[in-house]
Amino acid sequence: MMDIGTFYRPPNSKMDTLEQFCESLDKLKQKHPNRNIIISGDMNLPGIDWQSGSVSPGSSNPALCEKLLEVTLDLHLEQMVLEPTRGENILDVFLTNTPGLVNRCRVGPGISDHDMIITDTLLQAIPNKKPPREINCYKKADWEGINEDLQSFEHSFFSSNPSNRTVEENWCSFKTTIEDAAKKHIPRKTLKHSSDVPWFTRELKQHLRRRDRAFKKSRRSGKTRDKER
């Protein structure tokens, strides 16, 4: 198991913000002492020399830098980002207590004033497997056959003096008749769920199907406007 978290420290925040971060990590470690940890985020603390694990000379926030280094040492967290992420400074972190799971960590162009951290890890998501289930195909149901069975039940039910039976007995008889009619006259099919990763949501699937339909349409028509959509 692994705990993955993210943290943002505003540039002008004081020691209390970093202390809250440290307290959260302490609680996490107490609750799950043997779990692997990954913490990423923007610390906005350029005054740390991560290669040597020390505060850089002339740091504007030496106490804050010391506090962050202290918690990384206490929890055996290693900083994997060793390239500048904004200008010449390393402001962003990818901290983990299992650096052996990280094959590579590099920096690439981002969409903000920070560069993007790209990691190649040995982690693999556990597929969300659901068992197959059967559903009724109501569009193919034989409704006339169902009506005939229910009419036959109605005749036999009232001719058998139902007042001599309990409410529970009458209800079970009615429910069984409905279920038997459904099994007899409504076809069923089995749905097999694909092994989707947790982040592949229904909305993403809809976008993917829309993309595939547009691609097939453009191939059939050969028109430029369909290819550009």
C-alpha cells in the first residue's frame, strides 16, 4: 500500500503552515508506519541545497528550510527533484521514502511559471474489477406472453380463496408468478465489466466514444471539415 499526497506552501506563509504539514505527516506515519509515501507539491523554499541536504548560504528563510529538512530526515523522505523548477530554483518537491520505486525524475516545460515534474515509477494501479452481472433486455420482452401468464394467475389466484391464506403467502405467490413470467418472456444478457483504472471515469469514456465516432465519420466522408473537428 502507498499513501500519496500533495502540498502547497504559499510564498509568504509563516512557520505555522509548515508545522501543519509536518503534523499531518506525523499522523500519517503513526497510522500507517510501514506504508510507502509520496509527497509532491510546491514548497516555495529556494534556500535548500537538496544535493547536500543543507540550507544554502544567504537563504531568506533559513528556519523554514531547516524545518522542512528536519521532517524529511525524520520520515526518511528523499527529494527526487534535483533540477530547477522555476528559474534557477528548486521550488517543487517529489518526496518519497522508497526512492527505489522511482526510475527517473526529470523536469519539463509547464503551463504556469513553474516547470513540470515528470516521474517514471514502478507503481502500477490496481484495476477496479467488478463481477459480471445479468440484466433484462426489456426491448425484446414478450409482453403479450407476460400478460397471458398474469391473467391466468389472476383467475387461479381468486378462485383458490386467497382469504384463507396469510398476507405473506399471497404476496409470495404473486412475487413468484412475476419472477417466473419475467424469466420466461424477458431475454437476459451478461455484462462483463472491463478492468478500468480508477481515473478512467464515465465522462472520459463518453469523450473517447465521441472521438471514435468523429474519426469514423471523417474516414467515411473524406471531407476536410470532418477531419478538423
